[in-house]
Amino acid sequence: MSDRALLEGSEAVARAALAAGCRFFAGYPMTPFTELLEHMAALLPEVDGVCMNAESELEAVGMAWGAATTGHLAATGSTGQGLSLMQESLSEITNARLPLVVFNMARGQGDYFQATRGGGHGDYRHIVLAPMDVPEAVELTRLAFELANQWRTPVMVLGDYYLAHTYQAVSAPSISGPAPEVPDWALNGSSGGSGSAKVISPLGSGVEGEEGFDMGAHYAACAAHIQEMSAGVEPLVDIGFCDDADLVVAAYGSVGKFVRYACLRLRDAGHRVGYVRPITLWPFPSEKVQEAVSGSARVAVYEQNMGQMVDDVRLATLGAVPVEFIGGPSWDHSGFGIGPDITVPDISKRILKAMP
Amino acid sequence: MTVRGTVVIDVEACKGCDLCIDACPPRVLEMTVHEVNTKGYRYPRLLAGCTGCQACAQICPDFVFQVYKYDTPLELPTGEAARQ
Amino acid sequence: MSADQIYISTDKPPAEPAALVDDFAPSLITQANHHLCPGCGEPIAIRAAVEAIEELALADRAIAVFGIGCYTAFAPNLDVEVVQALHGRAPSVATGIKRMLPDGFVMTVQGDGDMVNEGLQEVLHAAARGENITCLLLNNGVFGETGGQMTTTTTLGQRTKTSIEGRDPHQHGHPILLSDLIATLDGAAYVARCAVNNAGNVARTKRYITRAYESQMAGGGFSLVEILTMCPTGWFVDTLEGPDYLQDTLAPVHNIGELKTP
């Protein structure tokens, strides 16, 4: 019997997280993130994991922080507004060098800058992965935990209302596997009384023989680590029909799937249009985008916001090709990120208008 | 005078806060007036009569005291004969 | 001090046979010198806290979550595993740790600014959840690290750099008596308040801390020990006046004693 199942995006993501070894989740209900919390609450006990319905987003990310120090894979999440409350902690967790996966089931695409520019205080960035649909979200959730553990840093999976609430047939990841080994930097109290008990701190770990923390040295080390990460993490991007394209359209996430399909249909109708869909929003796939658009006369960027990723596309092309923003905010009455303009006909009209 | 204990004082660690002076039940600790440690802080000195009760050590914020309790109490001569 | 005062030499251990009953810092404080001010009560409280860890043989499974305050710089001096949390968030971080390590011993070390100002919801919710952790509140009624500003536990009439003429209820509101508040929550199993301004109170602090730890290890639920500490620098008083200032300013409002026991 194949493991194919028709799953809600939130459930598929929850199962993928558990399959990747996640054993702790904390969250606060908020549309459209709530269902991910509900599925975690139902599934985590099956693997002896812990799910906390935290009393606030501040406390949710604090609990995930604590769980992460024990070396078990931990996650948290919310929608954009809840993530605003978490930014201070996400910034400090980055400096505490802790693995953590953060799910943003966003309302629309207005959180791009919050996600990719280091939304909290200080000079840091996070790895950000943006799936276009449920099958890709299952794969990117697995990758998020792998990268978080490998780089000991928070990694964000940036989804939205469509991803969270769309049912799609996927190979349901099995959650019965063992949790991964606890790394040796993790705490469990055992180094207490040894003469050099471990410290996990965003301020560094103190200097041998001196009182207090050397925060300067620690911040310098954290900055170096982020440079290393930005060069070391493989940038992922989905590119199509760009070799002979007059116009290349850039888009990401669920909206990216609509744009991709619009380009397929326009190609069938004989229009020389290509698409580029960044999957890692940080590190942004600048070289690949530059390559993809080098042969075209124009680039159009479609986002469900007032234009944020367009900046990164302009930075990637550095003026070699004119880049025009053809998206815009698109809300239904709920304001939860379901856009009446996100339809293939409407997107196709905008693309054709942008053709050179 | 019967003396049941004594202390070792890490003079350099002291920050001259005086807390041990009032905490000492037999009041046998006394701050220097003119002498200071290398950090410039005055520090406590011990008079005869310590009981080894650890009050000084427990209240010292800078862990300046080591406290000993004699196996058998000492009889210290008093007055002129006691000058060492 | 009369001229013929006889000073006992105190630079080396006694020649006569004697038992060593106190050896400078406890073994779980590996770095004795620290930045905290002369006359500060915090190292006295932290000493009692780590001595109790040692005496209950919890050192090899203890994790202390520190808040942000003067005591933060003291954390690396300890030979206990430490997680440094954000200002106010320690009880949540401790919750995540304890939930993943239920057999571990998890505590927080926080000041009044950290716990009763910034992190009030964290400690209230942790207590209401009956989280099986022990929170230590070092309460000196001011923000010490930033130089003596008013906090939620500053008492009426107490002068600070942001209540210069003394805390006034109409302008600055009333102090929050945290232990009394926590004691009303069913999830709280042990709640006590003590102080470190004299040897008797230091011994009492040690007793209360030990009982709180024992309550945690018996799976009793949330435990809180609030320890009134001296902050002569932040109170703008001489170090020798610290103990009396605490007795006259904080203790009459934040009453010492056990408020809730299992």
C-alpha cells in the first residue's frame, strides 16, 4: 500500500517535522498558523515529544529556546504578527548558536523583509526556505531541520494561507523513526561539578579565568559564522524557459506556483517568457538569478505585497536588465492572505503587459 | 580567653563592604583604618574570640573567608602576655 | 580600636588541629572574583543557591537559566550548566528544558526587574502551569545593573533615580508583592521569601532554597524563593547601611516567611 495520502498542508508539514526528528513544538494559535499547532499537539505525543500551547508567542519561542539547549530538535512558529513578537528571541537564539526551525504561515507575502533581513535587533540573518506547495513543503521542512542542526542556527520555513490549508496528495513522511542523536554541545546538567560546566548564551560563554562575558569577541565570531553560512548554504531556485526568454518573471512561494503555471500556458501560446522562483530566500540565489535573466530583455517580479523581493532581484542583476514590479497587495475581505487577484488569467495579463 | 575557631582572610579579594563586621556574633572582626589592599579597599582583621561559626563567610559577598573550628578550644593568654 | 588590640594572624591555616568548615567560595563557584559591587547581596544569595545544589547532589543534572541583571555576569563563574535567557524570559526557557529533561533539576536566577517587570507573564504562567521548576527572585527593589531605577517592587516612599522624591502611588503606582501573587496560584507548590542582610536570614535563605529544590525533585510543581538582597550602590547608601536599609525599606512590604508549602 503506497504511503500516498491526501493531507492538509499543515498536517504534512507537522509529519515532515516529526520525521526529521522534531520532538518539541510550542506555539500560540493565530490564523492561518493554528492548524500546524493543532497537528503538532495531536502527533507529538505519538513520538514521546512535547507540544506546548504557549500562553503567548513570547513564551512559545522562549520554551523552544530552552528545549533546543537540550540538543533535541525544536520548532516554533506563528503568522507574521506573532513572529513580530518573537523577533527579539530569534535574534538572540542566533547568537546563542542554537538549532531551531521557525514556521511562518504568513498572511500574504508582506513578511519577506522580516524573514530575510533579520527581523530582530542586531546584525544577523536566518536561512529562509519558501515552498510553493505541500509536496515541496514536506521536502523543505526536512531540509530546514537538517540545516538548523548543521549550522546551529534558526531556519525559517515561509509558508502562507494557501500552503497551510490546501489539501494535496503527498507521500506522507513516516514519523515512527528514532529521534536523531543529541549532539555533544547539548546540555543535560552532566558537566556540572566537572570544573568546566557548559554555558549556552547569546553573550558568549565567558573567558577562561576572567569574570563575566567577552561579548565583543562573541559577536565577532557570530558575524563570521553568518558570513560562512551565507557562502556555505546551497542556494535553491527553480528556473524554467529562460534560455530564449524575452521576459523572465520572478516570484516565490504559493504565488510562485501560479506564476509558473501562467508561464507554462503563455509558452504554449507561443510567448517567449521564462520564470525564476527562488526557494532559498536567504541566502538569495543571486548568481543563478543573474544567469537566468542574462539573455532576456526585461525582468518582471510578481509578489503579493508592495514589492520586497524585487529589491533582491535588482541587487542580483545590478542594472544589467531592467526589473519591473508587476505584483501588488491582494486581499479578500478576511485579510488572511487569500488574494482575489492571484489567478492565472490576472497574472498572465500582467505578464503580457510587461513583455518587451 | 577561650578561642574555638579562626579564619583565613583573602585580603586581596575583599571590597571593604563591612558586612562581616556586624554579622560576627562575638564581634571579633574589625576593619582596618589606614591599611588597604592592592585594589584600595580596607579589609577585616581578626581579634581573639572567634568561635568558627561561619557567619562572616556566609554573608561575605566576595568569599573572602576560610573558617576553621579547632578540634579542642585554645586557651589564649590575655593582656600583655598575649603579645606575639 | 585601642593600640594594644591583639590581632590574630589570618594569612594561613592554623597550626593547631582544626576542621575546615568553610573554604572561601563553595566548590560550584569556580571563579570567586566578580564584578558585583561591594556589599551586594546577590553573590550571597547565589552562594546559598549553589551550596544547596551541592548538598542535594544535584550538580550533575542541574541547569540554571539566568535572566539579565547584575547577576548575569556571575553566571560563567558557576560550575553548573547555565542557559542565558533574554530579559524576563527565563521561566519559559526553563519550561522548555524541564519538559525535555523531566529528571533534570531546572532553576532560574532572576532579578525583580527581570521577573516582576519584564517577565511577569512568564513567571505567572509557569506557576499557573505548575511547571516543575524552581525560580529564584533576587529582589533589591531597583534596576541595579543600570544604576538604580525604580522597578515594580520598589516600595512606596523609596527613592530611586526614577522616583527621586520617593515612589508615589499616584504617579508611580504600587509595588507588586510577587511571592504573595504566586502563592495564590494552584500550580505553585512552594513559595517563600527571605533575605541575606544578616547571618540569620542567610541561614533561613539556605533552608528555604533547599526546601524549594526538594519540592521540585519530589515532582511537587512550581516553586519560588524570593530573596531580598542589598544594593547599596543602587540605593545610594553606604555598604554598612545596606542591611538596615533592606530591613526598613523592603522587608516591611515584602514580608519574610514561607507563604506556601506542600
